Amino acid sequence: MSESESREWLGELDHPEYRLALAQFERAAARLRLDPNLAERLKSPQRTMTVSIPIRRDDGRVEIFRGYRVQHDSALGPFKGGIRYHPSVTLGETAALALRMTLKCSLTGLPFGGAKGGVRCDPKALSRNELQRLTRRYTAEIFPVIGPDLDIPAPDLGTNEQIMAWIMDTYSQQVGYAVPGIVTGKPISIGGSLGRQEATGRGLFVTILETMRHLNLPVSGSTAIIQGFGNVGQHAARMLSAHGIQVIGISDSKGAIYDTRGLDLTRLLAYKEKTRSVAGFPGADAVSSEELLERPCTVLIPAALAGAIHIKNAGRLQCRILAEGANGPTDLDADVLLNDRGIFVIPDILANAGGVIVSYFEWVQDLQNYFWKEKEIQDRLTEVITQAFHRVLDRSLSEKVDMRLAAMMAGIERVASAHLVRGLYP
Ligand code: NAD
């Protein structure tokens, strides 16, 4: 399909991220010789919902925000996927993330289909009360399509456990009783799971260590650079550093810092808490966020937004491993270049799957009203993600395909077999 035909076909879903997700999907579907009817089905989300969210601002004005929930595929189970609050949220971006969720859940063997939601807003520009009103009204608008057996949201970029608590409360108020299983990533006091907050970072950490083992890279003398110092970036940094991998560079939306002696994370977290950014951290060099990506390191972790690695900087990266904490951080051309250059890519649907794996554990605990110990959760997460890593690595080696292609193929295969055995309704 030409680019203009593809745009026309995509219609209201057209977005660079959706085109990237589709291109990656099509590459894997072609290699698998996937039934074309099924391929067409999986290229379109099962259900998309766009809502208007009117909220009263603190100054008395009423402002309308735009929100989305996209449910990509439910062949394997209820829909599952995070909610993003960011000024660039669109229907197409949300659909791309929902497609990735389907493949992520499938690849890691979870009984979920993929979904994603979002509200186009700048959460940092809203007061706590405004954020609460926005979240409650968004939840009320998507109420008909969510539920513990239907679609279970979770945090993503710009949302956190407080926002999940408001979603849980709003849903519970509507049905008249507490429904902890409606969201994951919520506070422990209302049915959250131990180990959920750090889960994406832990999954990244485990896949990075497995990769280093595979490549025979020693821990001693290894370094990491991280783009994004939010939920994913902070926990990954903490675990890598505790394991002896020096974190030498970190960026966030306001700037980047670099120190070859290794950053003191305890001091950095306290500094960020006070100033809301890592920028200006005393003792470290100030660099631009783009420059930081090109500094030498063992592991580079994009853990912020999509599109961080592109054709212009992929040739200049000086890392041995690219561990994709963010969703869709590498574009198609950059991917080819990274493979040619021998940079080992841990693809997003594998590298950042720790979050949804522990979300699955949280949901199971909520449904059973029986809660596990933290160690049990960490061990089970390590087991599930390590198995997925080796399934992908074995396939990549035996079929001589890159890790992304191997991961996409494994993800498509399981969901495809569920479709084929369930058949086409009616
Ligand atoms: P977050 O909101 O907690 O943190 C995002 C971080 O990125 C912040 O530090 C922000 O300042 C930084 N950032 C934004 N723009 C930047 C820029 N241009 N340069 C450098 N840094 C920038 O979000 P999060 O939950 O950590 O999610 C980060 C990424 O990981 C997203 O792509 C998300 O989809 C993905 N992800 C998150 C989870 C999860 O469980 N939270 C799970 C899977 C994938």
C-alpha cells in the first residue's frame, strides 16, 4: 500500500505511531504468512470511543477535554491497558498503544486483550482538584465499556496510583459497591498489589540482565543512560544502580544531566522532589536530552515518549543494548540501522511488559480477595518475563530474525490461534 493509500485506509486513526505499529505488525505477519483475513482484522481496533469531558476549572470556567478508549482485541480475554494524560494524546496514538498491548499480553502469556486510553491534557497544568474532576468525568464517560471482566485500565504516562484510586471510586459509586478489580496500579489500601509501582522498571531490569548474560557483558564497569525519570525510569535506575551498573546520565522533560562517575540516585531523587526536575543537579554536567542519547554507555533506556530514536541519531548511538522502556521509541528506519550496527534491541512489548504482568497479578488478587507477599510477586514477575525473554531470544536465534520481529511474531501467533479456534461470529 502506498503512503497516501495507507493514510486513506487509516482515516481518523492516522498517526505516525499507528503507522509505525502497523508497519512492525505487517512485517511480522508477512514472515508468519498470517491468514490475510485475520491480518486485516488485527490491523483495525475492535472498538474505539471518543468522549468529551467538560470540567469546571478552579477559576469557574468550564473547559472541554477530549478523551479516548480504544479496545484493540479481546480474543484472549478482557481488554487491558493504561491511561495516558498528555497534551499530544490522539485517537491514532491511543490505537497504536492498544495494538501494542494486545501483542504484549499475548507474548507474555497473559489472559488479556489489548486496550489503551487517554485524555488530551497537560496534567502538570491542572490543580489536584481539577485532575480529580477530569478523571471522574472521564471514567463516567467510558463507564459503559469498562469493567473487571470487560476492560481494566492502569496507569501510563502522566497518570499514577491516585488517579487509579479516583477511577476505582467513581466506578464503585456507579455500581454501588467497591470494585477493586476495575483498575490496576491503585494504592495498596484499596486492593493494589505490592510491587506494582516498580514492576515496569523491574521487568526492564530483568530483561537487561538476561541480555548482558547472553552477550557475556560483565556487570562491573557497565553503565546506563536513561531518558525519562518517571515511574519506569526511576525504578529501573534504582535497580540497575543497586546491582552495580552505574547510571551515568538521566533526562526528563526539562533537561538532562551526565556524570561519568555515576549519579547519586538518592540525592538526585531528593533534588527532583524539590525542584520537579533533574535539570541543574549539582555536580553533574548539563547536556541536552538529544545529546545524552548519543553518549557512550552499555545500556541506553528510552523511558519517556515515542520516536526518541530516529534515522538522524540511530547512527550515532554508542550503546551496546537498547532497552525500550517507552512504547514505540524507535522508528522503522532507525531499527534497521541499529541492527546493522549490532546494537541489541530489547523491544518495547517485551522490555516494558513488567507493568502489565504485575497488573495481571493485581487483578487476580482482587478477584480472589487474597493478597500475595512482595517476594512472591517479584519472583513470579521474574519468572514470567524471563521465560518470555528466552522464547523471543531463541526464536530470534533459530529463525535469524531481530528481537523485535521475533517478539512481534510470538505475540501475533498466540492471538491468531485464539481467533482461529474461536471462529468468526456470527
Ligand atoms: P511518567 O509520566 O511517570 O514519566 C515520564 C518521564 O518522561 C518524566 O520524567 C518526564 O519528565 C519525561 N519526559 C517527557 N518528555 C521528555 C523528553 N522529551 N525528554 C526526556 N524526558 C522526557 O511515565 P511512565 O509511566 O514512566 O511512562 C514512560 C514510558 O513508559 C511511556 O512511553 C509509557 O507508555 C511506557 N510504559 C509505562 C508503563 C508503566 O507501568 N508506567 C508500562 C509500560 C510502558
